[in-house]
Amino acid sequence: MSYKLKHEMSLRSQELVDQITPILYGHNSEVQGATLADLLSMWLAGHHVLGDRERTQALREQMLDFHVDHVRILIPINEAIARDEGRFPPCPL
């Protein structure tokens, strides 16, 4: 994937995040987590190999692994942003 395409995808993603954030704001973490889990399951359900249940399951596992890896990369980035914006104090580790 080219840098330009990655950049465009990142911009589109941020636009969606900016729209979704106010919707989730004010709900407790359980409701936010359940909402995100539902959206993730809908995304995974859209990935399938026609007529092949085993390959569909393998594809979904691969997509979920990719997703979780990406989330792990984003956690310290978003934590630093939130800390810089004063949204919460740093967590003592």
C-alpha cells in the first residue's frame, strides 16, 4: 500500500473517529466497549470466503489478529494525546 493511500485512509478514519467520539462520550466504559465490540463483529462478519466456512473462519481470525495488533500500537499514542490534552493524569506504571 502506498504512502498516499495510507495517508488518505488515515484521514478518513480520523473523520469517522471525530464523528463517533461525541456519540460515545458520557457513556460508561461497559457501554462503550459493548458498542465497539458490536461494530467489530459486524466488520468481521463482512469478511468471508464464499462457500468455505473453514477459510472464512481463518480469514476472520487473521483480520481480528491484525486489528488487535493495530489497537495495541495505537494505545500509547492515544494515551499520550489524552495526557497532553489534560483528559486524564498519567497512569503510574
